[in-house]
Amino acid sequence: MKINLSYLQKIPSSNLLKKIFVFASILIFLIYKLSSLEYRFGDQNAYFYMAKALLDGEIPYRDFLLADPPLLVYLLALTKKIVGDNILLFSIFPPILDALSSVLLYLYLKRKKLSFSFFAPAIYLFSFLIISTSDYVTGLHLVLLLINLALLFEKKPIISGVFWGLATLIKLYAVPGFLAFFIWQIIQKQYGYSFKTLLTYCLTGLVAMFPFLLIAPIQVINQIIVHQLNRPSGISKMNVYYFFFIQDFSLIIPGIIGLVWKKNWQILLLLLSWLGFYLVFNDLYYLYLGILTPWLTIGLIDFLNQVRAKWLKDNLGYKIAISTFILISLIHLPALLFYHQNTKQQGKFAQVGKVKQFILNLDKKIPLYGSHEVAPLVALITNRSLFGNYYDTNAQIYGSGAVDKKQVSLEAVENGIYLLTKVTNLPINAKLDSGYEGYFDSEVFEKYCQRLTIINGLQKELFSDVAIYHCEK
């Protein structure tokens, strides 16, 4: 039986249909993401409290520990001036930033005169990595936007260097990509471009960091550099890469093939720079891999255009390429379904209202301390203070030696605190106190802490309940 594919050739030939597809892809993504905002556990809650601290006059590094460059928390402080006490509104920004990044990718590919550039927003936004990580305010999506801007303005080295510098001032994992970008300019003998890019990149960082280096030089070096280099190993890298491959293989495989097939060495070098860095970096999280998505998206567009070029005669290439895109989309559907039914439901701080009410009934003079995923958010919504300016209590901070866990624990019980922890929802936890070990000393806990309550969360993941203790000498 002969299959009629004549209708397919109309799609790439119509500029109006292309623009409609781009607009529809972005609109569907935004409606889906913004229609279901939720309070969530995660690093973001510590960042939100840091934003408040900045507005209260505190200075990063000197007054509280910040394991990253400072730009993200300053931008969040500016955002808080707009959203006020409605913390949930912070969650609208990652999807919006992703939508903007998808437009930049589209413009970059369109400038390259690639026929299927209009597919880029859909590929990028509905990749598992982007759609899943955009539930959290981590800085990743702002880094992606800035790097996409840097790439779009690659022929304007001063502008490009500034965008690379700003990306690095959000998260240090932008550095491998900048080095690859700079090396590519050298390889292409664009010495004038490379000098200007490097100069503006360095100046952007120096100008932004100079006040902090002046005020608290030792703290800046210890918190940003020494801490990062001494972080202990976290989740198994093989597990992280495996999960990435299983969920996004329909993007990864044709994306890499496309970059090699098209001989797009510049983008391939960017991709490999981050892969190489993540292989040697101790503490790899799934979130970090999000920075690979733009380059794989470009690779997939390259793949479709190479398919078109191979069978160019009589528009057959158009038909085969679009059929390939449809097939890839169908293969990717189970990953999107898995996100909707599983990943999207995880990480929710569903019992935040109950925790808030419980804390409001406790002594207002006693500060909160505990999990950076719980305590900062609860402090914000109850108008309570956090103990000792310990806003980020990620276990890696204590594991790296940046903060002495036992000393902090002794100080805490001397002062008196309410300790908030995430605990497992297994029935055994009704008799077993746990979950605090990363940021509170076990001996001190056993001697001075008394459980007040455990408030159940959703049973979608293992650590979803919140336990509250009173710790005091």
C-alpha cells in the first residue's frame, strides 16, 4: 500500500506554519508548567531566604555562607521586591526563562539557515531534563538563557564575553563551556575575538566580585573555591547518567549523531567540555546535566537537516526528515508521561500549611534550624528567624569542612532551636529519629533533642515527611 506523504512537504515550506509551531510549542509548555505551581523541597528555599537576608542588609560570605557566586541571590532579592511575601511566585521564572532560551535557540538556528529550526523550541522545552528541572529555582535556567545569549552574539565578542561572565556569576559550572568557547575561537584563528571575549569575561567577574573580595576575601575563597574542590562524592555518577539516558535517549542519540554528521565541531566541543568536567567533578547531580540540552537540541536539528540533504530530490528529504521528527516525538512520549505521573509529583512540600501552623504555635523567641530544603521556607512563611545565619545546610557544606558540624550543633543547643528535618515516610520512622545527620551531630542530638511531631507528606518518594524537634541544653 502506498502512503501519501505529500502533505508533509507543505510544513517546511510555509513560514506562517513555522511561526505557529514555534508559538504553539512555547504556549503549551508555559500553560502546562504555570498552571500547577507548588511549594517544593530543594536548594531554592535556602536561596529564597538569602534573598530576604540581602534585603535586610546582610552581605553574602561575610554574614552568611554562600557556596556559589552571588548574582543569583541578588536577582532573587530584586524579584522578592516584586513578588513580596508570595514565595510561590518565584516558581514562575524557570519556565519563563526556558521559554526565552528556546526562542534564542530558534533564532540562532534560523540565522544558520537550517530548515528545521522551528522544531527547536518543542525539542528543547519538552526534553525530560528541561521540563523536569524547571520545577525548581536553582539558577540553571538563568545560566542556560545567558549562555544561549552568549552563543547568539558570538560575532560580538564583548557582548558574548559579558554574557558568559554573568552565567559564571550565577553558577561556576558555566566555566567549562566558556573555556571550550574560547578554545574554539583560538582554533579558528579568531585571535581578536578571543582576546576581547576573554577580557570582558574576566572583567565582568572581577567587577562583580571585587566588593566581596574587599569585604571578606578569606570567606569568598573558602566558600566558593575551597568548599567546591573538597566536596565529597554524592549520588553515583552512573545512576545520574543512566537516568539521563533512559529519559532523554530520543534526544541524546540523534543529537550526537547530528553534530558529528554535520561536522558541527564547535557545538560538539561545548558538549564534550561539560561531559569531561562532570566525569572528574565529585558531586554530580542530575540537575547539572541540564546544561547539555541546548547542544543536543542543536544536534537534533542538524540531524534532521542532514536527513533532508541526503534525500533532497523531489522534496523526499523534507518528508523523511519531518517523519523522523514525528517518530522521535512518539518515542519520547513515554518519558513525558513518566514525568507527568511520577517526577512532577515528587519533591512537593505538600504539608507546608500544616508545618506552618505547628510552628506558629511554638515559642516565637526560639529560632529555626535544619534542612535547607525545609527550614528556610518555613522561616519565611512564619516570619521566624534562622539560627546563626546558617541558611544553607546542605550536607556537602559540612562534608567539605567549610562548616564544623559539631561546633554548630553545640552552639545550637546552647542557644536553643527548633530543628526541622526531612525524614523517611516508612513506618519504622515512627520509632526512629533520622534525617538530621548531614547537618546536626548525632551525639548532640541524642543528648539534647526531643521530638515534637512528624507531619506526613505525600507518599511519592521516600523522604517526604517533616519532623520537628526541640533542641536545648
